[in-house]
Amino acid sequence: MPKSPHLPKRPRWSSLLLLALGLTLLLIPLRYAAQHYYEAQLAEQNGQTLDLYVANLLGTLRRYEVLPDLLGDLPVLRHALEGQGDGSAQDAASQMLEDIRQRTGADVIYLMQDDGTCLSSSNYRQPDSFVGRDFSFRPYYKAAMQGQPGRFFGLGTTSSKRGYYFAAAVRDGARAIGVVVVKVDLDSAERLWGNAPEQLLVTDDLGVVILTSHDAWRFRATHPLDERQREQVNANRPYPTTNPAPLTLVPGDWLTQTRNLDEVGWTARILAPREMVERQVRSALYVGAATLLALLLLLVVMTLRRRHFIERLALDARAKRDLELSVEERTRDLQTLNARLQQEVHDREQAQRELMRAQDEAVQAGKLSALGTMSASISHELNQPLAAIRSYTENAVVLLDHDRLDDARGNLKLIGELTTRMANIIAHLKAYARGARRAPESVVLQGALEDALALVAARRRAMQVELIRDLPDAPLWVQAGETRLRQIISNLLSNALDALAEKTSTRRLWLTTSIDERGVTLILRDNGPGFSSEALARAHEPFFTTKATAQGLGLGLAICDNLLRTLGGHLHLSNHGDGGAEVRLYLLHGKPGVASVPQEEVRG
Ligand code: ADP
């Protein structure tokens, strides 16, 4: 079994959840960091705003600080003080103060007599004119009369407008003959603040709110007043009420910054709602959470992709395993097949060996058969001359009985020739059997044909076979041996006669030749039954015969073919279009020479 390939671990959702939890916890430090950052930022901004505001407020106050002192030296004012009851001097002073008020931007400037009654005032023309009114209860009057600079915050008794009062005595030598007061409007200092979410809170030395951007806080005490302070309030009446309501601010709701205005004994505060920071912190948290969420989503997507990838890997691995398994299976099959093939090859080799052994045996048998063939051939070839000798002998006996000695001698001579021929045949068969080849000589075809015809002449006549010859007169020289050629032709003639024997009507035998550049063809045709199709295919084989065993040995055509091949020629068997067999004997051209007694014949 192949080992499964190492696959990366599948990502787990639980670990992802844990990671999400971890990431969420990150929001806590983020919250603190954001809060710290925004608080610091806000504190810096508000610090700057408060500094600016305080500088502006102090600047406004300082502008008027020295004015009462300077005005005290004006002759018009002194004149008014000195000529008390003189209306025109009073009016002149009031006009002067009105003029100075306009130029300095102060709220009201007025001149008091030493008893605290207002003598001249810049608002002398207005319905709420201070002229003739008693301000001796005001602390600034008291202070100025005692030679100290008068400073006071309070509401105007007639206008109810908040103001800061600067007062200085007008002196005649060491004696204070009157007091000059400059009231600075503070409402405008409050309006300066505008509509910012941060709130302004300015408290006086008693801790009571005198300037604020938040209406509800105005004139409320940031801490409870003690007895002395309450008495002070009762006496000076700086606020619209003698008992300021307490102001309680929840410290957690506000981010506060404080500046002390030592010159006036006030404290300025800027209060930023903590909600401002909280809003920004929340935004930062939202952004952080969104980033974390995006990160988580990215992780989820990556996780999904990884899972997908791992699953694909697993699938691939499984497919690979399956493939390996099927390859293994195929290999096993192939091995089995191979083993079977090897077995078959082995069996074949075994069979081959057996076949070769059988072949050896067959060859051995063939040799025996060749021996049989040989003896059969001998008997076959010798039977014809033997038959002829028998008939000559019988004739010679008859001739001797009739004292026809010459004729008898002629027969005996023929017998002698036949025995010579028989000896020749035997010698030739021996040569054939040995496979010896004698070099072909030039032989005249017509001569061999005549000899062969002579051998079968008696039988042909007895069978009344018509012989039709169409041969040229000029000798046709062919490459052959005299005996072998005669033997071949006589064999063919005797086959033709055998075939014609089966016929009852006119028996004919045609003998023709054809010549071309290669050689000479002798054509033997009969009007017998012709070759059967089996005979056409197998007649060359030794021992193929369609004749009764007594008649045929099946050696004639085999010997002829064999002999012809040794002469460079060949035999061709066919049937003629008009019926009957046609045998063609192909022979090579021989060198023309002198027709003589065949050399191969052995004469006894
Ligand atoms: P055999 O004559 O002993 O049978 P051959 O080899 O001479 O042997 O002839 C083989 C066979 O060829 C014959 O048995 C015969 O069937 C056929 N054959 C030969 N010559 C002729 C012919 N002229 N006409 C018809 N058949 C022939």
C-alpha cells in the first residue's frame, strides 16, 4: 500500500473563533489609547482657547485700570466737584465723561461726590442716568475714599448689567473730594465665547459664577458660601440674588482646565463635555472594530480557500492513490499474463523440440521413402523395355519356327539394343538418385522425339491413335542428354496414351514446337479427358497418380520434371481450350553441331 502523502492540517473554526476573541480584546487597549490621545488633544486645544480668553479678558480690564486715576486730574471734573450745585459745571463734566466714554469704549464713567452721590455721569442724558444717585454702599467707593484703588464686580443697580468697576479718588491735597468710577461692560466678554460645545466658567473670589457660556450656571455658587461671605454679598449686592444657588457639576461629565486670574482674584475654567472625547473614541473604536472585522473576514476567506486547497490536495492524493492502485493491479495482471506467456513460450519451445524430433524422424522416414522411390522408379522405367523385349522374344520364337532367321536376328538385335538402353536407364537412375549432374549437351529434338515415338509405336497403333505432327524440318538443337530427353518424351507419350485409352471415339495426339529467343518448346496435346484439377496441382509430386495401382506409380511426371530441371528447362501442365491435356516442355537452345550417336549411351 502506498503511503498517503502528508497533507497540511485542516484549519479549525474553533481556533478562528478564539482568534476573533483575542482580536476583540485588542479593542480594550485601543479604547484607552484613543481616549488618552483625544483627551490630550482636546486639553491642548482647550488650554490654548482658555489662555486666549483669559488674555483677552485681562487685556480689556487693564485698558481701563488707570483711567479713573487719570480722569481725577481733569479740571472739568474738579470744577464740578468744587462748585457743587452749579448745574452747568456738572453738565460740562457729564458731557466730558460722555465724550471720554465714547472714545474709550467704557460702559459708563461717572463722578461721585465725597458722600457717594453721583454728580456727573456719562449717561446723564439717558432715562437711567446715575446723576443724583447714591452709590456709597459700593465697596469700590469705600476703598477709593480710603485711598485704595477700587475694584469691584457687580450688577449695575439700575441697568442690571454686569460690570467691573474701577474707582479712584479725586484728591485735593490729602483729602479725597470725590471719586471717579469707570464701569467696564462684561456682558460682551461673555458673548465673545460664541456657541462652542466647550463651556466657559469664570468665578469670582467667592466662587460664584460671574461669566459663563451656560445661562443656567450664571450667579451660582460653585461651593457653599460661609457666613462672612454671605454678609459680604448682602452688603455689596454683586449678584441679582443674595443667596446664590449651588452649582454641582458631575466631575466625570466634564474635562476641566483652570486658569487663575490673580489680578482680579477670579478663576477661569473651560469645561469640555466628556462626550466630545467619547464620540471620537467611539469613532476610533468603530474604525478599529471594522478593521478587525475586515481582518477576520480576510482570515475567514483565507481559511476557506485553504480548506478548499487542502480538500483539493486530499482529492488529488486520493486520485493518485487510486491511480497507483490501478497501476499496481494492472502490473499484477501483466505479471500474470507475462508468466502465462512465458509458460506458453516454454510450451511452444517444447512443442518445437518435439516437432524437430518428429521432423528428424520424418527425414529418416523420407530417406527410407526415397529408397522406395528409387526402387519403384527402376521398376517403372524398366517395365517398358522389358515389355518390348518380351514381345520381340515372342516374335523371334515365332520367326525361328518359321525359319525366318534374318527377321529373328533383327529382333534379337533390337533386344540387344533394348538391354543396352535398360542398362543406360539404370545407370541414369543411379545418377539421378545420387543427384549427380551431367553437363547438358546439344541434342536434336526431332531425333529424341522419333526414338520415343518408336518405343510406344506398337501400342499407339493398337489403340489407333492419330498422330498429328507439326515440326520444322531443320534440326532443333536443344540443351539435353539424348537418353534423358527420350526418356522424358516417351514418358509423356505413354501418359497421353493412358489418357486416350479412356476415350472411345477418335483419339488424337498433336506434336508441335514453338521457338523463341530463350529456347524451344515441345507441345504435346491429346484429346483425352485432360488433367483433373487435383492432378494439375499435384502431378509433379512423386507417387501422385489417379490410376489403379497396377497401372500407375505416380513417378513419371516427377522424374520428367526432375530431369528437365537438371537440363535447365521445365515442364508446364495445362488443359487445352478444346479439351484434353497439353504438356509443354521448355528446353534451352543448344549449340548447333553434327547429329551423332548420343555420347551418353553405353554400348554393351
Ligand atoms: P502415372 O502415369 O504413373 O500415374 P505420372 O506422374 O506419369 O504417373 O502421371 C501423374 C498423373 O497425371 C496421372 O495419374 C494422371 O492423372 C495425370 N496425367 C498425366 N498425363 C496425363 C494426360 N496426358 N492426360 C490426362 N491426365 C494425365
